[in-house]
Amino acid sequence: MLPPEQHKAYCNFYDAVRNQEHLDARTTVLIGLAAAMARECRP
């Protein structure tokens, strides 16, 4: 799917977002839901 370099960058970003240091749990869940809906995924 992603080249190794991009996969590592994505994982670093994902871990930083999930850290809850900057965003609370509710906001993180809502962002994930919005991203899934934007990609036309079904919950």
C-alpha cells in the first residue's frame, strides 16, 4: 500500500494524534469518524 518511508511517517503522525496530549478522546473519535465517512466507509 504505502512505501516504507511514507508508512513510517503515517505511523508517527497517527501515534502523535492518538496521544491525547493535544486532543481529548471524544475529539479523536469524532475525527476518525469524519475521516471514515469522507472515505465512504461504513461504521
